[in-house]
Amino acid sequence: MSRMRRQMTAIETIREFCRVWFEERDWKKTVEYLTEDVTFVGTGEHESARGKEAMAAYLREDILEIPEPFDLDFTVIHQQPIREDVVSLSFEIVLKNTVYIWRLRCFFTLVEAAEGVWEIASLHFAEPGNSQQGAEHYPQTLVIRNTVRQRQELLNDSLPGGMMGGYIEDGFPFYFVNRQMLRYLGYETEAEFIDDIDGMITNCMHPDDRGMVDQEVAGQLEAAGEYMVEYRMKKKDGSFIWVHDVGKRMTAEDGRAAITSVCIDITAQKRAQEEVLNLYNNIPGAVFRCRFDAGFSVIDANDGLFEFLGYSREEFAALGNRMASVIYPDDLKVLVDTLNRQLATGNTIHTENRLIRKDGTVRWVSVKAQLFRELSGESFFYCVFVDITDEKLLQKRERELYEQELSYFAELSSAGGSTQGRLNLTRNQVESYMATEDVAIASVGNSYDQTIENLAASAVDPVCGEKIRTNLNREKVLADYAAGKADFHMDFLRRRKGGGAFWGSTSFRLCVNPENNDIITFFYTFDITEQKLREQLLMQIAALDYDVITEINIPAGVHRLISYDEQIKDTIMRDGVFQKEIRRIADRFMDGPAKREYLAHLDFEYMQKQLEHQPSYTFSVEMRDNSGSLRVKRIQVFYISRELKRVCMARTDVTDVVRQEQRQKEELAAALVAAEQANAAKSDFLSRMSHEIRTPMNAIIGMSTIAAQHIGDDEQVADCISKIGISSRFLLSLINDILDMSRIESGKMLLKNEKIPTEEFLNGINSICYAQAASKGVDYECIADPVLDDYYVGDAMKLQQVLINILSNAIKFTSEGGKVTFSASQRKKTKNDAVLRFIVNDTGVGMSEEFIPHIFEPFSQESTGTTAVYGGTGLGLAISKNIVDMMDGRITVRSIKGIGTEFTVDVKLGISEEEKHRHSQKKHDYNFSHLKTRWWTTMWRSARARFRPCGRWASRPSGWTAAARRWIWWPV
């Protein structure tokens, strides 16, 4: 075999040996360069071979393990001839392929087998160690490395996490995991971990994170061969931890592409980051970090920045993540110069500029930032800004107000007619003042405090003066202005220095002087005496007519009281939200139906609809007052200003009016019923009159005809004339009743004042009534009280008419065998008059309870119609009632149907002069020659029998003396 090789030097032989082994990877050709007893020692702990056959087996295994050829770098270190045919060589070679870069030192012993043909008798490969530095004889590096190893072990034990690896294939099949990682995840053995994840590293990741991890790892490995990713990893107990995974690509021992990574538990850090991020995002305004470059490029920012600008993070990224894209162009031009000026004195800046939002609106922001410079030379700002647009607008408004107030102040100064001044609150000084002598309270240079004291002292009412001192105290006014109150106003009665008083309207208006930021007060006083008097007059008028007057602002939904009655202030609305207040009033003072009507009629939509085509509308509701009594309120609603939708609501108490109207309605209804009844009675009366008048007229005409036919027959003619007389008198009586009623209704009936002889008066009535009773077979009885005076003063004819009417009716309605009793007595007597009582009792047919209330109505009869059993006009009792009323008396009736009736007549008569001057009671000397007296017991028994059915009892007289106090008349 050696004869087949070309002749080469020992070094060339070694070069060729290494080339066929490492570059060609041909073990057969490699073996040709070895002696039969060759020895080999490799870099591994047990890597060696002895003899050509063993070496051939080693080479085959080596080439099979890594078939990929190597690139070979070859450097001779030393060549040492031992004898002429033996040489010792040392080389340094570097093997490179896609898997390895391996630096080796090789030591060879060659034997010359033939001239120019060298064979390798021994070879030894060594890997240069890194435990020795430079020319060190002893490995000091090992000491350092051991120290580092101990430190690393200590670090591994303290770090939360460990190492693991997986093959770069679908699901990242398991490659390895270290003991620290197993222990941290809660596993005892590697096999337990592999079984739990089903052999796939992906299965130990949170399902929601797997897609992201795959994408990130693949992209970063492709770009740089290493990666960094954060995700949630599952522990044995099923909980998840956040890990920071840093890994790189490698080739595993079996040649498969794999990754090895270090996983550190960052759960606590994540939670802290979330808390910081939450705080970061809840900081008012925007927080961001940007570079100090031409575009102020944003590195990162909280949500506040994007919410303020109106862009999403993606939309802002599309703009280049540059703040310059949203800074107002005019502000951007000077921003860099402003920043450089401030940075010349430090690293902190403060600027105010405008930003343009996505919707095109421009907002002012106040930016504070801190500049940081890194070692690389790059500079960036940590920035915070807040929206100050409202503040800027307020500053602009304050400047405008100050300029307007100055203009108004100057205008009033030129016009005159007012008291005005300008006070510097900050400096406590009057800067300008104009007033007439009689109302002046200050002069230029005075302090604000003294001016307010003088103003308070000018108040007529001391309480008002004290209120001015309190409300306009300088410190309080400054505090109120800081809280947003800029206007103070008061109307009060003020004294004039020369005497007298006037109503003054004083206003204080505060604003900031933009030149020096001093707080300035412009104040004005106007004489409003006439206006105030008119207002007070109108308020008095309103108070007379209305409970409450309220102004309603429909767009704002609020109202304010213009005027109200202090006595009912608990039942009216307070200033505030209108709909809320009316519900409170309705719930407290109204019942269900009234509440619904009240709320419905005061609904804003209903208001506007009603007032759309009419100037006002009105409704009434019932509500309780503080005492719980129901009152009727009329509410009127009308526009004050249709354009501004300002409405007035006026409430009036109409309880008395409504009740009066109700009473009038009831009275009218009653009058209507009475009129209808009267009309019916009058119709019935006319019907009866036609019958009643025709009856005597027919008798007169008939008897006249008969008399004419019997001229010469004196008896017949006399009988006819007698009957004509009876009929004529009846007709006359009928006509007299009608005329009497007519005179009473027209008010033409007058009462006479004449002496009435009592005995004669009663005898006249008894004579008439006894005859009527006797003709009908009715027992008639008269009882007179012996204390009656001999004479009274009054209208005897009218009184007799009343009593005869009643007695005639009693006789008329009493059947044969019945009894009528008439009594007269004196009930009360004073110096100038006396009250006489006349009672008429009968045992007649009586009246029903329903008819008794109508008995004194004209033309009323319980039995109506032309067929009435008892006849009559129905006017007698009506005439009697009216006459008694004219005599300042009264007439009452009691009756039981089928039992009888009792009329009681009380009349007031005057006392005669004779009776007034009589010193002793006159002995009564009545003529009883035509009367007889019954024994008192018989009298009492008769009365008791008659009145018991009526519920009336007659007390038994105690003896003759008591009986003698009555007069009992009837003709013998």
C-alpha cells in the first residue's frame, strides 16, 4: 500500500492524512496512513485506540456520527527528528462546519517505511484549555472558574426559575430541563414533567400565549439566532406564573436544531408593572417618554396621551410616533429654542403650547419634562402634560372682562349720575372714586377696609350694615374670588349726609389686572328709589291676589320664587329643580286624582303644547294646608318670554269663591226646583181657581135666572137672593186671598199700629169659628190665659185673618164629632212689647211628614187637583206665614197623619200706653153671661184624651185655683 502512495515529506503526509479524514470523510483512505501498531488518544476521557484495526473502527464511527465535511485550517507548531527514519510533529488545526468550530492541538510520531513514504505510528489530539492564562504554569483560571461556578450555583439557587430546552419543531418537543427548573415548577423528576406536558414544551405554556410565543420565537431566531419573550407558564398544581424566557438556537447532540433557554419567574414584577401601569394610566393628563430629536419621537406613553389626542396607538404610530406631528405649527417653530434656553440652566423644562387633536380641535397643554442623557449620547425626555385649555380660556376671558369693565367704568364716568370707584384688593387701596358729596364714602388713597366700613355705616338698618361688613370683608372677598365668585350685589336703604335716605343698588365686580395680576374691584351704586317703590307696590298687589308667583326656566329645568305669602310658605315650592319640587308638594299635600292632574298640567311638554296657540291656560286642584284642611287652588300658566321659554306660574286660593259658587249653584238648583214646584202649584191653582170661581159664578147666574123666572114668588126669589149672596161672598173671599198674596209678594202689604181690645178680639174670632164648627158638627173650644193684658198694639185685622185662616182649616179638615181647640197666652213681656202665643189643635186628618216642609208654600195642598176633597186656593197658610213674619213672629206646625194637627203662632205686639202706666194689675171683669165654665177635671181629661196620640201631655191642675187661670169659652 505504501508503494502505491507518492513520495511526501512528513509534514505533507500529516496534511494529506487530515484532509482525507476531515474534509473527505473517507475512513478507508485515512487508514492507509497508519502503521499496524498505531496508537491513538483523543480529547475524550475514554477516547483511544490501539492497532490499525481498532483505529479503522474508530474512524468509521466518527464519520457516521458527523458525516458533514469540515473546513480545515492547518498550522505547524513544532517538528522534531528523533532519528533518521522517525520524526515527531505537532500541529494546530481548526475544524469548521455548520455545527462546530473546533480548535485542536495534534501530536504525531511518524516512521519512514520506505524512501519518501511516511506512516503514522502514534497520534494524540488535545483541546487547548482555558484554565491557564498567558504563560501561567499552573491553572489560576481553574481557581477563578471554581469560584464563578460556586457563585453561579448560589445564583441559580436564588433565582426564581431555571433552564429548559426544546427541539425547533412543531410544539417544541422536550429536549432538556435542569433540576432548578423542575423544583421551581413543583416536579420531583424529569419523567414526571415530561409526562405532564405530554412531551411538548408548548403544553407548559398558557393556551392564550402559545400562538404569540411561536410567532415571537420564530421571528427572533430567524433574525438573530436568539430570542426573548414573556409568557405564562403552568406549574404542577395548575397555577400559572409569568416567566422571562431568554434563549438561543443550538444543535443538539443528535444533530437536531434545538433551543436552550433560561426562564426566570417575573410574576411579582408583572403584578408590580400592572399596578404601575394602572397608576401610570390613571395619572391625570399624559405621561410619555420621547427623544430629543427633530420630531420628538415617542418611545412609550400611557393611555392618557392617546385619549387626549383622540388617536389609537396604531393611528399615532402611522404618524411616525412623532409629537411634532400634533404640535401646533406656530408653537413648534419656537419650541426648540425655548427648550434650549431652559436646558442651559438645568435638566428640567416647563412650557405651554397647543396640540392639534385628531378631530381638528386645538387644546392648550402645560408640559413639564426632565432630560436624561445616556452613555451612548442619546437624549430623551420624561414628560408629563395636563390640559390647560379651560385655564387659558379663563385667562383670555379675564383679560376681556377687565377691558370691558374698564370701558364700562369710563363710560359711566363720562355719563355721570352714579357713584363708582376702583379698588385694588391686593394692595388694599382705592385707586379711583367718583360720587356726589351727600353720598360719598371714600376718596382716592383710602383703604378698602375703611371704604367698606363707611358703606356699612351708611345703611339705615343696622342688621344690613353688619351683613355688609361680613360679606365684603377683604379676606372673605379674596377667598370667595379664589373659589370662583366674582360678583357681589346688594340693594339697601342708605342715608344721605344732608338728611333723608334713598334706595341704593351697589355692585362689586372683581377681575384680575393682566398687567400685574392684582385683583381689582370695580364698584357702582345707582339710586333705585323709584324702581324699588314700584316693586314694593307690585309685590303688595301680587300678595293680595296670589299665594305664590314662580318663574320657570324650561330649558334649564329650574325655577325661582318671585312672590309668596309667608303664612303658607311650607306649602309652596323651594327654589331649585322644578319637576322635583312639584312632585314633593304633590306627594305631601295632594290626594291621588289631584296629584295626577297637578303633575300632568305642569309637565314641561304639556306646558309648551298648551301655550303654543294660546296666551295662557288655567286649572284648579284641591290641596291640604298645614292644618290638613282642603283648599282649592287655581293655577295660571303663561309665557314671560316665548323665545327664551321662560314661563310664569301664578297660584291663587279660590276656596271661598268656589264654595260661594257651589252655594249659589245649590241655591239656584233649589230655586229652580222651587220655581218648578211653584209653577206646577200655580198651574194647579189656576186650574182650581177656574173651578172655584166658576162654582159661585154658576150659582149666581143660576139663581139669578131662577129668580127672574119666579117674579112674584117672594119666597122663591128670597131663597135665590140668599144663595146669590152666599156665592158672592165666597167669590169675594177668593178674590181677596189672591189680592192679599199679590200685595205680600209685591211688598205693598203694610201693618197697622192700633189698639187691640183683647176680649173683643178673641170674641170676634170665636163667634166666626163657633158658627163654622157648629155647622159641621165639630166641637170648638177656646182657652185664654188670664194674664193677658186688656189691650195690645198691632194690626188686629191681619192677626185675625191669620188665626181665622188656621182655625177655618182646622174645622175644614176635622170630621163631624171631632174637636178644635184654640188657646191664647202671653209668653214674654218687656217694657215696650209682648210675645203672644196662639195654639190651634184639631183631631182632623193630619198631614204627612213629607208635606209639612211645603205647607207654607203658595198654592200648596197635600191633596191637589180640581177634585180636591176640601177645596180652597192653597193661599191661606202662605198668606198667614207672611203676615206672621211681618209681625216679627213665627209659625210652626206639628202633625200626625190620621191623628191631628197643632199650629203654634208666636207674634210680637206692642204694649199700650195704659198698660205701661198702670200701677196695679186691673181686676178682670169679663162678661161670661153667654158662656158657661166646665169643671176643670172634665177639661183636663178632654185635653189628655185629645193630645195623647200626638205625643202631647196635659198636666193635671192641682186644684180650682190653677183651673181658674184659664178662660174657657163656648156659646151656650
